Amino acid sequence: IRLLQPDLSRQDVRLRKIRLQEPDRKTLLAILNNFKSQYLSMVQTYNDAATTAWALQRRTDVQPLLLQRDSLVQSTRDSLKGALSADGWARLDAHVQNEKTHMKIAAKEATQ
């Protein structure tokens, strides 16, 4: 996946906040780009199936997509934990936990 220059600048600003060493930063970028590619493919596959189902006046079950998404998130997290240095993982995890304190989720999503 190719990022446009404004996307790269925004991404670079966000990554600087984590204060990773250069090898960890490169590893993080590679794993996140892989995640993004897989995620976009997964969503596109679901959207194509939903569009087809809609045309046939059928519903599409979103549950398999949610399970697949959760599995992708977990495998990406595991990959990051195994590939980053101990310091890099600690910094990234602390950053993610801090960001989570500012997030809100829909009630329906929270019960799954």
C-alpha cells in the first residue's frame, strides 16, 4: 500500500510521539502496512458480498467480519510484540493504552 505524502507526514508525526528507535520504527511501519492491506482486503470482500446480498434482497451477517477483524488485530499485536525490541514494545503498548483512554465505542460493539 502506498501512502500519499500528507499521509506519510501525519503518520510520521504520530510515530514520533512513541519515540521508537529507528529499527523498531521500520518494523512497526512494515507490520502496520501489512495490517492495513489485509484489513482493507477483508472489508472489500465483505462489502462486495453485502452488495450482492442487497441486490438479492438478502441480509449479510456482519459477525464473521467482526471475528476476522478481531483475529487480524490479535495476530498483528502478537507480531508486533515478537518483532519489536522490549523497549519498543513497551513504548508502543504504553502509547496504545494511553490512546484507548480517549476512545469511545458504541454500546452494541461493547457487548460483543
